[in-house]
Amino acid sequence: MRDVELVAVTKRYGSALAVDGIDLAIPEGSYTCLLGPSGCGKTSTLRMIAGHEMVSEGEILLAGRNVTTLPPAQRGTAMMFQSYALFPHLSARDNVAFGLRMRGVAKAERLRRADEFLDLVHLGPLADRLPAQLSGGQQQRVALARALITEPRVLLLDEPLSALDPFLRAKMREELKRLQRELGISFIHVTHSQEEAMALADLAVVMDHGRIVQAAPPRQIFERPASAFVARFIGGHNVLARGAQAISIRTDRCRLDDGAEGPRHHGHVRAVEYLGAAMRIVVVAEDGTEAEAMLPDSTPPIALGEAATLTWNAADEHALAA
Amino acid sequence: MPGRLGRMLLTVLFVAFVLFLYGPTLTIIVLSFQGENGGLTFPMNGVSVHWFGRLFEQQAVGDFGASISRSLLLAAMVTATTVVVSLAAGMAFRRRFPGSAWLFYLTIASLILPSLLVGLGIGLAFNRAEIDTNWWSSAFGAQLTWTLPFGLLIMLAVFNRFDRAWEEAARDLGASPWKSFWHVVLPIVAPSVIGIALFGFTLSFDEFARTLLTAGVDNTLPLEILGMTTTVTTPVLYALGTASTALSFAVIGVALLALWRAKARREAR
């Protein structure tokens, strides 16, 4: 059984094509990240699954049921908005209880359930606060509890971590993954951060110009990017030409010339960045092609402008589709 | 930071401004407590509340009681209509619809047109159609040409800052459009709606130029006062001014109190 299935889904805004006939199958109880640069159609796709955007063409199936024309609340999805969209006039508890209130659950019962879900996101003690009295991270937990209380089969998250500071982001990332595993439902998470997708996703869906360019587990995407776009977008790769053929080589597989056999990239050093665990250098060739390498932090210092040659094993090269 | 001299000049300017703004009103309030034998001007001939008592008696010329009730009722009608229509229009104007730009300019135009001309036009139109002008029909409409554009402009500003995701979240959680309006939109914009109500009330209560030629035979309070300034020669007029000012402040005070209590109740939960 698949939790979500998109069949040739297209979205047009007037004459502009936002999503161009995409097909996608999301397995049951999985964590999926829709990943891509801004304007790639990932948010439109999420909003169409949620039912907040009508599909121009194609069909959306949830757990085998065609929901293409159903209103959001009848789909079995719940959405967490980028701005959180907490109701500013309601306390955290009333915000979380809102979905049950709309379903006519009696007051005592729905407040009890709301407290349970607030405990689930570790916010029990702050149940009486108004959203304005909560920090960004706390507001996000309320939004999460509010979406989960409707017991959705699929939780849709629109850039959920983008408003948080880096420390909180990493923590919240773990928390999302933990919740997804514990609840056993599917999460679909829109992000423009490849790091987030790598860390979270069972299935990463890379999108560009309204199309899916690669949908695979993160490891597969990183080891075998489908195109130069994917290789560049997920980072950690050099994209170089081999005659007519484009190849990618991971920057952590590149090293300074040590005399061993292998392809080479000659040039001079344009940037040196000490990153703690590693050192990143960028080498620009005569013809302007750039390649970078992640070197061990034990590498002896290199000066800017110095001549340098990168090398790697030919077996580590990955041929890219045109 | 301005220098000493600059700061002194600014202080003088500010005091002059405040005097200019409130001086006349204060003069009238002081004079309304004129003694029983006092006249329309200073000096005060004793102090009394005699003229406030006289407000409720039969006047030689003019009728306070009836004109005040008319003005209050009219203000209530105008307030209710302004609130409902501008809230609905504010919601509608969030998305473009055929003719929305024209409708907007048309609405704003009635704010720019000279008020006296608007009144004259409405009066003439009723006249041509051989319908009697009345405070509750033609004057009601004339006042709406004043309060509705104001209400709409405020609502546009409010909805400009309104996060659409709130409504989407409500829909996502199973609210019907009506429930989402009632439980989410209305509580969030409520302070502005109360503001529009206050605004509409005060605009209507002392509206003059548009009402002058549209009120028909029965006067509203401002028209009655105008009529009396030329004929009444006692401080009862000042007492009326003080009483109606107090009424306006009372309305605003009650509204602020209601807002404050609603906020306190929400935070107490």
C-alpha cells in the first residue's frame, strides 16, 4: 500500500506552469523530502496534496483513495504551515484542540486530548500561553501538535525548520524523525536544504522547473546523482567535462597530487576554508573550470594563489546523464 | 538633539497647538457651568449645573430630546451598516474580481467629493424622484458615503497584514468557511472592527455637511444646534455641547473597557 500517489499531476497559474506532470509514489510510513531551489514547484506540490491548491490536471491518491477534488479536512492529511499559522487569540491548548472542536468533540474530552498532544511535543507546562508568549521553537511544537491531533495518515510540512536558528534546527530535525517513527505515519517535508533532506529522508525527491529530476534514497542520490543539476544542487560534488560527457566526482574523494595514477585538475588556489574537521580548497584551472576538495584537517597549509593539482581515482567518477 | 533654544521653541509650539486644539472645547465646557443668571460669555456669574437641568425641559426654540434620540439612532444604524459592509468588503477585496479596481476607486471618490455637494446631490435626487428626504433614509445614505470608505480603507489595511495561512489552517483542521470566519477571522480582526464601529459612530453623530440638505423636516442634533445658535441666548447650548462631548467620550470609554476586559479574560485563562 502506498500512502500517497501522484499521477501526472500538473499545476498551472494562468499560463505559468508550476508543476509539470509529475508522478510520484510515497511508501507507507515513510519520511519524504521534496527538495529543490525556490520556484521549483515543491511547495505547490505539497499544497496540492493538502488540498489548499486545486490540481490543474492529474490525480492524487491517498491510501489508494482518489482525493483529487476533496476538501483538505476530508483527505486524511494535516498540514504544518511555514509561518506556523497559530491562531493568535487562542492559547496553545485551544490551538491544539481546534481540530477536535471543529469535529464537535466535547470540551472536556478535547482539552484532555490537547494536553496529551502537548505532552508529546514536551510543551505540557506551557499549555495556557498565547502564541505571542512562546518562542519560535515552542510555536512550532504547538503547530506540530495541532496538526497531529487530527490523526492524519500523512503529515505535510512546509519548510518547517527554516525559521529556526541552526542549533534548534538540528534538534528539531531529530524530533521530527522521532515523531515520524513513533507515530508510524508518513511525513512529507518541503525544504530547500539538501542537508535537511539528507538527514531526514527515506525518499528524497529533487525537483527543478516543475519536474522531478530524481527520486531516490539520499545515499543513492549522493552516490549516483542523475544529472549535473542534481550533483550541483545537493553539493559535495565537482561537475567536470570528459569530452562530450559530464562526470561528477565527490569533493571528499579529491586529494592533492600525490603522484598516484588518476585524473587530474591543475590550476591555482582561489579559496581556502578551514572548517574544523576538514579543509575546503577551491582550485581554478586555466580555462576557468573550478573544482573543490574536502581535505583532511591535517593537510599542511596552502596559500591563496599557489599552484595546486587535485587528483582522484578514476573509479570514483560518476557519469552524468546529459 | 535640538539645542536649548530649539527645545524651548518646540515646547511653545506644542503648548500653542494643544491650546488651539482643546481651548475652544474647554471654554464651552467651563461656560456650561455658568450660574443661573449668567450669560453666553465670560465672566462666570456663579457656578451651577442649572443649564444641564434645562436640557430636559421644553425649549422655547428647538427640541433637544427628539434630536438627540434621532442622532443616536441614526449613528447606531450607520455604525452597524458600516461595520458589516466594510468587513464583508474588506474580505472580498482580498482577491481581485471583475471590476474590483473600479469599485475601489468609486468608493474612495465619495470620500474626496466635497461633502456639501454629496448632500446636495442626494437631496436633489430624492426631490426629483418625489421622495421625501428623511434623517433615516436620505441622510442615512449620505452619511454612509462618508463612513463606508473610511471603514473599507481600515479593513484593507487590516487584511493586508492578515496571514492567509490562518484560514487555510482552519480549513485544514476541518472548519467550514463560516466556522473559520467565526472562530478565526473575526476574533483576530475584532479590535479593528470595534475601531471602525467607534469611528462610524463619532463620524455620524456629529456629521453636518452631508446631513444638512438630506435630513428632511426632522433635525439631527448637529442641525438642531446650528438652528439654535442663531436664536437661543442662554448657556443651555453650552450644556448641550458638554453633554454630547461627554457622550462621545463615554462611548469610546465603554469600547476601550470592553476591549481591555476581553484581553484580560483571555490572558486569565
